[in-house]
Amino acid sequence: MDLQQFEIKILPLKNKIYRLAKALLNNTNEAEDAVQDIYLKLWSSRKELEKAENITALTLQIARNHCIDRIRSRNRVQFSDLIDNDESFSSEPSPYEQTEQKDLVKNIKQLISELPEQQRIVIHLRDVEGLEMDEIAAITGMTENAIKVYLSRARQSIRKSFLGK
């Protein structure tokens, strides 16, 4: 694959790669860095890309794997603050309620971080990022049925742990 073919086939995927990286890394700057790293990786493996049947799927799989590697290398998963965008929590009437809400968020984040990797990814993409099932399927390479199962199990596990049953 030469530069012209790379520009035609790979560069238009930038927005998809960025959205995937941002969804997985949950950090705009880190996602931008990841996109650059992913493009370097794609360029260095352009001969293998040439042989691929579905370049888009392979590119997103490489991007997903790169982001997961970044997450593992920092040895923790970052999820967006579930409360920051909720106006009902932004007007905090009392310090007691503020502390209670922060504890709730902390507990939920902790429960999410304890989920198996696939469940963590699926619940983050669906419930935090608000992506549709088909988008999650494209990102993860799973079927929509598998995503529904992982999502259901993740929610059930969080509910069970949170309620202490």
C-alpha cells in the first residue's frame, strides 16, 4: 500500500478511530495521542492492511487493541465522571448531600472497575458514552446479542453488589 492508497483508504477513518479512542480512554488529549500512535502503527503495517478483506474493521480492531494496551499500561481504567453532566447534582443544597453523591459515584465507579474487561467496556460504551448497539459491535467486534448479554450481566452485577445481595 503506497501513500496515496493509505490516504484514500485509511485517513478517512480518522473520526471513527478518534471516537473509539475517546470512548475507551475517556480523555480527549489521550485519545488524540492514541490516534497518532495508531496511524503510525497502521502505516508500519500497511502491507498487511493491503491484504485485509475489511480494512475498516481491521483498522478499528487495531485501534481498540491499542487503546486497551494503553489502559492496561497505566494499570487502571478511567471512566468519565458520571455526575458532572447531571444538572440535578450540580446544584448541591448541602454538604451532606454533596458527600453522599460523591460516595455514590465513587461506589459505582469502583463496581464498574471490578467488572470483567468485556463487561466494563460494554457498559462504558453504552451507559457512559451513550453509543448504540451497532456502534459498540463495530468497536468491539462482538455480535449485538453478545453485547446485550455482557451489558445485562454488568448491570445485574453492579445492582447486586450495590444493593448488597
